Amino acid sequence: MNIFQPADIFQFAIRIEEDGEIFYHKAALMAEDAGARDIFNRLADEEIRHKRIFTDMLSKIKQSSVPETYKGEYLAYLRDYIDGKVIFRKDLRDAALPEIKDTLSAIDFAMAREMDSILYYQEVKQFLAEKDRVEIDLIVEEERRHFIKLAEAKKRYAA
């Protein structure tokens, strides 16, 4: 069953990156440790870069129009859906900030969010036609690269 179009999944990806950027900027402001602040600021920059990549990917996809009762209805629906279902939900984001007290906990938290993103995208692929899944694989590769950077940082800090 194909519930979403490829463009929808890229809209999800863009929203995840926007929410991640907000989270990482807030975490950087709250961090007492300079190392954690630096990691969070770099992660926020990565989220901005990912958003640009996904926006570019979205611009190359032929988007089908969805019947709407008013202009922007479908996009509003997608945003509400995304905000309630994905990785950096406001309520989860705000609850997690006080738990991040040092660089290693910041890295651990960020790695968990990146892994959640990877798993999310792997799951949503089932809602796409087989021919459209390659686009989602590109998103997963971006998230994996982010996870690898975090894992390398964790090794440095844990040593």
C-alpha cells in the first residue's frame, strides 16, 4: 500500500532536520561544557546542511497534486503528522535537554536521534512504490554519515 508520495517523505526529512536544528541550538545554549557546546553547534550546522540537501532532492521530484479543500491543506496535514510522530518532537526535545550534562551524554543523545532517524526512514520506505525507494536510501546515507561522525567524536571523548 502506497500511502505517501516520495515528495511527502522528503517533506518529512526537511521537517526532521528543522526540528533537529532547533534542538541542537537549544542544547548548545544550555551546555555548560565547551566540548558539548561545540558538538551541538556542529550538529545544528549539519542539520542545516541536510535540510538544503533534502530540499534540493525534493525540488527534483515530480510532485503530484493532492485534492485540497483549501490551498496548503495537505502540507499543513503533513506538518501536523510529522510534528506528532518523528524524532525531535517538541515535548521530547524539551524533556531531554536537562538530561544532557556533558559532552559524552550529548554525543550519546545525538547518536540515538540519528539512529532513530535512520530507523524511521527505513520504516517509511514500505509506504512507497519500489521505484521510489532509492530516494529514501539517499536520506538514510546522509543520516548514517552523521551517525559515523558522532561515533568518531565519542571515541575521542571516551579515550
